[in-house]
Amino acid sequence: MNATIGYGLVLGALVCAAFGAVVGLTSGLRQSEAGSQWVRRAVWGFFLCMVGSNLTMVYSLVTDDFSIKYVAQVGSRATPLTFKIVALWSALEGSILFWGLIMGTYLLAFALVHRNEHKRYMSLALGTMLGVGVFFAFLIAGPANPWHTLSPVPLDGPGPNPLLQNHILMVVHPPMLYLGYVGMTVPFGIAVAGLLRGEIGDAWMAPLRRWILIPWLFLSIGIILGSWWAYAVLGWGGYWAWDPVENASFLPWLTATAFMHSTMVQERKQMLKLWTMSLALASFVLTILGTFMTRSGIFNSVHSFTQSDIGPTFLVFIAILLVLSIALLATRGHLLVSQGRITSMVSRETSILVNNLVFVAITFTVLLGTLYPLISEAVRGIRVSVGEPYFNKMAVPGGIAVLFLMGVGPMLPWGTPDKDAVRRQFIIPASTGAVVALVCYLAGLRGFYPLLTFGLAGFVTVITLRELLAPVRVRMTERKEGLVTAVVQSASKARRRFGGYVVHLGIIIIIVAVAASSAYVTHTSGTLRPGETLTLSGYTLKYLGTKEGQEPHRTYMAARVEVTTPSGKVEEYQPRLNYYERSTDPVGTPAVRESAKEDLYMSLMAFTQGGTTASLNVWVFPLVGWIWYSIPILVLGTLISLWPSRKRVAVASSSTAAGAAPPVAGSDMNRGAA
């Protein structure tokens, strides 16, 4: 019964998406508003059907309905309730179903937020988004159908992948990534609508920028949480390995970041319109490519799903997207003519353009390194391996260039600069950067790239803080009968600017933490008997023996390790190996002593019966925790940028205080102050 209901709702979502896509695109191209109501109803239908189907699957997982093939594949009576719910996105078919729910939520949110705005674009934009919804509803109804039934019905199931049950981060990491991936559908729909009409006006750029900033934030959180999960679960002493699936999430993040910087030039100088649209389209295409890489099984990765039959379907959809994007840019691009031009190579618009080129270069480098093994196998029949050295060699200089431009850009004025003023602006930040690098060197730190990174971080931080603490400029816009209407200069722009600099602080923290934890990590390993010790970076680790334990869904063996810190404090930690009933290999849980300065990371590799010996891997990672601590800063900065601003601020002059009547809200005087 559950399978029939769930599958019927998927078919309902497919019908709603197809109907809404056809009506939205046809009425939008005819510039008719008659179909807009029907398109919104189709969005509601798609959303409600996806919600119903997902809730039905969650109910089936919680109640152990093993007559449904997906539940029999990932469910288990012994699995805790939290992980039963998480099992919704723990395998291919359920993750695509969950994807449909998020897409329906995004489409409904967009339709509600802009129900009274941009009527010329709404039908086209929603029609395009529902067209994407058709593809995913078709996937759920066909190649990735989670509603197949089994007969006879098994008595129990294996439970979710042990890696997904091993840490609470799996409750939030995949949804964050999905919210980032799926959210790119909205700016894609807006960009396609603008290109179909041959115009992207300033008024429409605001929602386009806002709706790409939202998934950018979720994608940022998802990437960081994913690296934290790898660090906290896999026990390999790292958080980023340039895994193909890690790269798949990083690629659209790069192009979306470039897009957000490019919009500043378009808004201020009326330039880079076609380039900006290209970045918006590329961000969505890369999310679909990333989804294909994750779910087709073509890559071997702890992050990816098993081999599946959806690969060809995804390839066809990617081909359609590429043809559509290139055709729109080729046929409509001439309508998006830049009205401004670069007047100086030493200007903010030039720095942003260079910033964009660096982001695109990093994107191409990562994409090439990720896909090259597949291309080589397809063309030459030989599968090669592209590892960390290639990515680090190409990405590290690019990252340093981005860090440098984060400081240079805000210091430079728009248009033609006053060179003397620019030189004066450089003195304090450049001096601070040089001092930071020198102090680090005198403290014993070595290595060209790390010291350069720390020096540039000091340089950029001074500039960022200076911009954050600068007083708000107020522009006098109108005087009438002794009244002064004062407007905070472009309130929404000022808010976005402030939020952007807060985000920059978070990015600086991440870059410094990555540089320190990569360049100055220390490591040791050994096989110990009870009472024997290991020493590393001032820490002494004494092996005390083993401890067995059992939980509802697993058993474990832990090594009891007494840690004496450099300050003399004694603490006990228990790195362990977890055993799941239907898994042949144990899954480790490292023990981590966290601090703001560094993490002591202990991983149990093996042990002998009775705990007579235990093999430990131990690392000390300087500043690594600041990678995850940056999340609240990124969230805060993004929320500030997204927060709606008041349209106008009226300030009375002295003559008003003397008795003149204040302006009436909504009067002609107040109009236009926005």
C-alpha cells in the first residue's frame, strides 16, 4: 500500500512538472500573463506530491516495511530512529527522491516570494525550473524508482551504509550539499528566462544574485561539513583528498563565487553581462555533472553511491543543458551588450575580472584532473590516476592569488584611481603582512607558501577590518522646505558589502587553517603493549589496554589511551573500531583532542585479542579546527547580505524641528529614495 501511494505521488509530481513547464514556457515566450496562475498551481502540485512521497518513504523506513525494495536495501530493525530517517538519503534512489522534495521546496519558495513581481519573467523562470523538475521526477519514476516491491518480504535488512551511521554529521552533511546543488536550479531558471527575453535588467539581477547566494551558502556548509566528516570518521588523518566526489561539490562553488563577484561589476559599471550569465548557467551545469559523478558509480569513492543505471540518462540531460546554454548565449548574447568599459588596469573592476579568471582557471584545472582518468580510459583504454600532487601544484598558487585579490580589490577605487591615494592605502596593510610573515619566520615556521599565506592573510585582514569598520556614508538626496531626506548610501548595497566582508573573514580563517594544518602537521605511529608510550609534539600517549562495548546497531573495540599534554594535564581518550553486523570491515572512530591551537588526532588501526597490543596512528594538526569554526562566520555574513533593507530613511533638519510638517509616508518626496 505504501509503495502504491508513494509511486502514485511521484507520477503526480511528474504530471504537474510537465504541465507547468509547458504552460510556463509557452505563455512566457508569448509574453502573456494568462498562464502564470496555472504555473504557480503546478508548482504547488509538484511540491505537495514530493512532500507526500518523501513522508511516505520515511514512514516506511521507520515502520520497517521491508516489502519496499529500498527499505529492504537500507533499513534494519536494529538501526536507531535517527539513522532510519537518515536512510532516506543514504542510497541512490532515496537520495534522488529527497532531491525532488528540496527542488519542490525551492520552486515554491521562489514562486511565493516573487508572486507579485517580475511578471514578465516569472512564467519563463518557473517553466524552466519545472522543466528540470520533469527530469528528476522522471528519474524517480523510472531509472531511480525507490518504490519497487519485493516478494517474498524479507524479515530484516542490512541498515544504511556503516560509514553513514558512524557519525551524527551524516544527519546534516548530505542535506546541506543537496540544498546547495538543488538550489542552483533557481538562478538557472532566472538566467534562462532573462536570456530568452534578451534582457537582464538591474531589477532582475537582484533576485538572481540573491537566489545564487542561498545555495552558495548551503554548498559552503556542505563542503566544510563533508571535510569534517571525513576527518572525524575515516581515521586517515586528513579532511580533503581531492576525491572526485569532493571535487564535484567544489566546482560549482568556484563558479558561483565568481558569479557573485562578477555581479558587482555589472551592477556598478554595466559590464560583463554575458560573462555573468555564463557563470550562472555553468554553476547549474556543474551541479548536474557533480550529481552524475556521485550517483552513476563511475568513480570509486567513499562518498559515491554504487553502480547504477542512471548514468546514461544523466549524460543525455547534461548534453541537453550544454546545447541549451550554448545556444542561448550564442543567439541572445549580443543583446547583453556592456555599456561601460575598463578605464584603468589599476581599478576595482579590473581586480574583480582577474579574480574571476583565477576562479575559472582553478575550476578548469580541477575539472580536468577529475575527468582525465575517464577520458584516458575511453580514448586510450588506459585508466590513469591523478592524485593530490597535481591538484596541489595547480590549486595552491591559485588559492594564494585569490587571497591576494581579496585584499587588493577592496582597496582600489572604481574607474580611474588616484595613484598616490592607492599607495597610501597600501602602506599599513602591506606593512602588517610583512610583519606577520617575519614573526612567523622568527617563531620557527618555514616554507615559502605557508609564510606567504600567513603574510597575505595579515594584509587582507587589515583591509577587510578597515572596510568593515568604516563609517556608513550618507548621501543627501533631496532638500525641500527645509527638510532633508537622508538615505544610507544604497542601503541594500551597503548591507551586501558589509556581509561580503564578514564572509571574507571566514574565508581568510579557512585558508590560514588549511595552510597551517597541511604544512606543519606532525605524525607518528606504533604498536604498543600496555604501559608503553608514544611521544609527539610535546604529547605523551600511554596505552592502557582495550575496552569492548555494544550498541543497538554495532559493537566496538576501543583502545584506552592516557594522554599527557605539553602543559602536564592528563586525560584519557578511546579511539575505536566499530563492527556492524552486515559489514565485513570495521569502521574506525578516531579520538580527537580539540583545541583552538591544534588537534591531537588518534586512530586505532589494529589490535590483538585480549588487548595485548594495539597499533595507533597519531597526528597533531595545528589550527585545523578553525576550518569548521568558520561556518558561523560564513552564515552570519551571508544572512547579513540577504537580509532585506528598509527602503528609505527620513531625517528632519532644524527647520523641521521648528514646526515644519514632516513628509507623508509614501509621498512623492519619499519615492525614489530607495
